[in-house]
Amino acid sequence: MKHSGTQPLETERLFLRRIALNDAEDVYHNWASDEEVTKHLTWKPHNSSEVTIASISNWQKELEQEDCYRWCIELKENQQVIGTIDVVQINNDIESAVIGYCMSKDYWNKGIMTEAFSAIKEFLFECVGFNRIEASHHTENPGSGKVMEKVGMNFEGIKREGAKNNEGNLCDIATYAMFKSDWENEYNEIEQND
């Protein structure tokens, strides 16, 4: 694999880039303080913008590492930062990446996370050289699983009590994955149909 760190990416509607301290207000107001958005995540909603600023400062230190992949999602139409998508775990031995994401509920069900995830998937397979990309969601949050399906991932099963929610309670998670060969086949089919 060729680790290159978080590189800026662009899609039809989005800029995917490194997060900056001046994004803190967007992050805090658009999702980090929202109990509904953070309900199925591992961290509690931020109770002040200072918490968000501290989090972004930590993320920026991590972004200095060449194997850190963390993008904020900026909507082109209004320059609002509306979410994040990250590689939350890497296994170099099997060339595997685990993806996590969250986004402002104002933008749910608009295909935005699918658009962001598709660009990230292509970058991780083609530029970095991962062989496997996976993601999981709490079974009580099926909307997240729909994103995984839309980007071409396959359902692999339920891991019972495989994670904890932000209250520290054990919960079941559904896991999806895609292999580089799946992506190459998908890409070749698109090329042939063009």
C-alpha cells in the first residue's frame, strides 16, 4: 500500500478535505451537538463549541500522519461543512480499512453521504491500494446500512453485542464490506457501458 494521508477530493456537489479550526462552528451546529445524529455513534454530543475546537485540534495532529484518512464534507452550494467521513481503523497486514461517517440530519436522504463515500472508496482502492473496505452500523440505525449498500458493499452479517453506543451500552452491529476486485469489476462495467 502507498499511504499518502488525507488528500483533497471533489465530487459533483462536494469538497472533501482536511478539517480546519475555522470549521468548528459548522461542525458544532450542524451535527456534533445534535443528540439525534450522535445517538448511534461512539461519542456523546458536544455540549459546547470549545469541545468541538479541542476535537478538531486533536484531529489535526492525527492528520499529520501519512496513514490518517479523515475528510470533512463541505457542500459546494453554501460552503457549509456538514459531516465527516474517516478511516477509523487500518489493518496493514490484510490491507483493510474500516470507514466511519456522520452528517447533519438536515442533509440525510439526499445521496450526499453516498456521493462522499463513493469518492473515498475510489481513492482508497486506487491510490492507496487497500484490498478491503468495511463499515458497520448499529442495527437500530438501518439508514446507515442503506449508504453501504448504495456504494456497492455486501452485507456480511450481524455481530451481536459487537460495539458500545455513546451511553456505554452493548449493541448489535451489521457489517458490510467490499473488495478491490469488486470495485474493479464495478468500474469496468461502468466503462463498458459508457
